[in-house]
Amino acid sequence: MRFPTGVKLLDHLLGGGVPERSPVLVYGPSFLGKEHLAMQTMRETVARGVPAVLVLTNACAGDVRLEMAQADTRFEDAERAGRVWFIDTYSRSVGAEEKLPNVIYTDSAVDLNGISVALNRVQGQLIREHEQHLVLLDSASTLIVHTNAGTVFRFLQVLTGKGKRAGASVLLLLDQGMHTDAEVQMFRHLAAGVISVRGDPGRHQLLVEGLGVERNPGWIDYRLGEHGIEMTGSLAGGRIR
Amino acid sequence: MFGVPQLDQALGEPSGTALLIRNEPGTDATPFLAQAVARWLDGGSEVVYLAVDRAPSRVPALLESWGFEPMEHKGTLALVDGYSPRAGLEEPAAYRADPRDLEAVARVLGDAARDHPGALLAVDSLSGLAAIAEGQEPEAAEALAGAVRRFDAAVALWTEWGPAADAAAAPLLEAFPSVVRLRGVAERVVTSQYFAVERVRGKKAHGRPTLFRAVAPGGVHVYIPKILVTGPFDAGKSSFVHAVSDSAVSTERRGTTVAMDRGKITLHGLVADVFGTPGQERFDPLLSTLASQAVGVVLVVDSTDTSSFERAGMMLRRVWQQGLPAVVAANKQDLPGALPPHEVVARLSLPTDLPVIGCTTTDPASARAVVEALIERILEGTPEGGA
């Protein structure tokens, strides 16, 4: 099964969603909806019976799960069924002592191996009942800021490689403007495809590269609506109309 | 140093030891560090703890997560905050050093060594510090290495993020002439962990791979791993267990196994218990339980009985779900009508690309070759092939 993004037109373009066992880079400037796209994909995936693990570097799991539950009534059912997992590297680093079920807290985003150990622990449980799962990292940029691009690249190589063996697709969020071109190129090579966003005041656009898209329509318009990303361009014969 | 005899005997006297624990990503070295710190404090000695991967305020919680209460010990824990200066924060700690400046870290550690004679230095983690301080002059790394040598003993964690990270941190790594490697048994995820002593005070060691579990409370516990031998009814599992084991026992009724066969084997330096399961379907729930405790699985298939292959595939999928390394023994190769291993592969719907090796239990060497293949798979990636 592909992992649906919950964005109808994008899922159509992707042939159903993010391909299985594939690392995907979600790249673009801040505040243009990368997180929305990731969260939508997570909500849609768990609602369809497939588990997902969200690695957080900038927010507390408690806050994010609340937002998710408010955005989609199916989310809490998925949580109760054990399909929703968080690895929270943020809460402990800011002194928050929350303790929620299905959340593994690590002490900081510097401790990359702590994330690896936590993810392995979750995946060890998931593979017993599910052939596939989704891993989302929000964001790779924060990890790079805490350590360096080379170490994070190697960390992500291991994470995506092990992910494939465990049946996972991995969505990696990377912020434009925080890294050199060479670093961005390095992370692009890690992925099976890239979903990029760009925007001017009043106009947001999205581009899919790779991921099995045969007739690429180029940049497609979207807007950030109440329920996240909504495509406003349309596809016809591989072109935007 | 750790209270783990297999490790302590190999490493020798703690005083004067500077040990690097090199762990594969996904394996957890923190229980070793916590255990060393707790034992040092228990003996009434002092510990200087350089916290880079976590805030100093999280260090007691880390130690407690492995069952060690730092405040209940006789010795003193002096924290060096190598975490929060980078973020412009301030944490209560005896010492403070910006991890982006290795010379500053070296100076602070030098002060701590002077203030705490006879102390153990714990570095959590050296790989984190090297990543943050990337690109510094070799002289800075050498200054830090010099500061490490001023302590009575040192333990540092190093996650292996690749040769480039090793090369960049070479002067730092040389400050630790004793090395223990942690490896994971990982077919799909890390299902078990083992350690091997690689170097002691600069001399190459050939420590055998030793499986361990980290439990709280208690820390690192060494155990004898289990190899599970399973397969359909009458595939020859009991004969297989006896053929591969140095010694073995079986519980049979009317010629079939009604409880587990059990043996012991030593291969590649790894000592393991071998458990053979009964093949009848009514024992299937037991299979999942046993698989959850095993380090690897041999599926024994009767190469002359294709009608049993569907059942064999089902059994294999059950253990494969646990993420365990496995090999298939295409047994009874000496009998007329036996399919060669490549045909067994073709007819057996395997969930993944597993090795299938022909054998006959009347030839113990051929059966041991199957277990050998499994152990190689378990220890895949181990330096020197796990020997």
C-alpha cells in the first residue's frame, strides 16, 4: 500500500500516495505547509489502519497529538488502536515532564543514537503486526543545527536503510534557507523523491520529483486551508489547467 | 569497572583504563556508562561526567532509568555542562564548557581532573562532542585527549556514524586505548545486542561476542542466547538438534517430540543453547513465545516431502515477524527423491531472501554448516567475523 497524503490531487499524481519503503524529502521555506503535509499524511495513514511514527525535534508530543486529534476525528481511534507513535526529542530538552502513552522521550536532538534506539524499539513492536509503517522526521534541519550535516546525513542513511528493511517509508522535512546548496544536494541524494514547496504572497506551489511520477505537471498551485493543504491547480493530461 | 565479569576480566584493572565504547547505531551503550558511573560512586570515588548529548539535569534521570540512584552512593558526581552553553542556556553544574570549542572543554576537564584526583571521567558522548566541534584544528583535539589522560580512568561513548567521523576525530579516539564494540543482531530491526572486547590498553584483543540485555533495575546482564530449531512434523528437528549440539536431550513419546529438544553449541566463539520445538500445530502459540526469546532461527524442512512446505512457510513467517535472522535447512538430502536446495527455495514461498542450505542429520558436519551460516548472519558486520 502507498501512504496517502490526504491531498486528493497529490495522491492522484503519486499513484495513491508516498511509495512504500521509500525515503521522501519534503523541502522548502518555512511556513509554507511542509508540516501540514506531513501531519496530513500521518493522519490519513493511521486512519487507514497503517501505523506511523513521528519524530519531533521542535514541539512537544502532547501538543502535536492534540492538534492532530482536533484536525481529524479518526485520529483518536487510531491512537487507541496503537497505530500512533511519537519520539519526542524536544520536551525533555525544555524541561517539560509530560509522560504520555506511545511516546518515547529522548533527552535532546543532539543524541542521534537515542533517536535510533527509540525508533528501533517502536519498529520492533510494529513489525509484529504490520508489514508497513510510516516514519516522519520533523525536522532534519533541527538535527543539523544541533550537530552537523555530515553526521545527520549518516544518521539518516542508517534510519532510511533500516526503515526499508522494517517496511517503512520515511518523510524527511528540510527547511530551505538553513543549509548550503551542497548540503541540500546531499540530502536529495538520500531520497527516492522530493516534494518541494515555494511561495510568493498570495501564491503557493508544490513540485513532485521522482516517486514514480511519469508525466510531471511541474509546479502546481495549492493553498493552506482550514484542513491543511488543498490543491487549487488541476491535472489534465499531465498539465496544469 | 562494570560489574560484568566477561568484560571486567578482559579489560583488567579499572585504574589507568581509558575505554571507548563503540556502538553501532541503534544499539544502546548508555547502560554501560551508567553502570560504570554507579560502581565508581559506590566505591566512594568521584566521577566527573561530561554531558554533551543531554542537559546535566537529565543525567541523574539517565542513571535512574537503569536502576542506579546517584544520590544514594558514597562518592561524588561532578557534572560538566557541555550541552547548554551551545544553546545560550545555563544549567546548574559544577563546570561549564562550550562544546564548539574543544580547547575550552580541555581546559575545563583539566580543572576538573585537578579538583577531583582519582576520579573517573564519563563522556556522554564523544561522538556527539566531535560532531558539534567538527572542523576544529587537530591541536584542539589533542589538547582534549591530554585532558582525558589526566583522569584515573575514563569511559566514553562513541556511536559509529561512519569512517569520515572516525577520521575527523582520530586524535580524540587515540586517547582511549581500550575499545569495546557493541553490535546489534538485526535482520529487520535490532532484536538482540552483544559486545566484544576489541582492544585492551592498545593491544588487540579477540573477545568473543557476548550477548547481553540491559534491564532496569540492574543494568547489563549477560545471557546465553537461544537458537530456535523449528519446522513441520517429522522434518528431522530432533535429529538436527542432536547433530549440531555438543550435548543434547530430547523428550519423546512414541517416537515424536512432545517437549523441547535442547542442546548446547559453541561456534565462532559464540556459546548458544539450541532449542527444538515440536512440529505439531497445537504447539504453534509456543513458537511465537520461544521466538521472542531467541537470537536466530533454523527452519528444518524435509526435502523429500513437498506437502509439508506450505506448513514450513507458515512457521517461518511466524518467526520472521519477530525480525529474527533465519536460515533454512533443506534436510534429508541423502534420501531418494530429495529436492536439491535451489528447488526447495523455488517451492517454498519464503517471506524474504533467506539462505537455504542442504544437509543431512546423519552427517553432523552438514548440519553444523547450517548453524554456522546462521551465526554468521547473526554476527554480520562484526569485525574479524565475530571470531
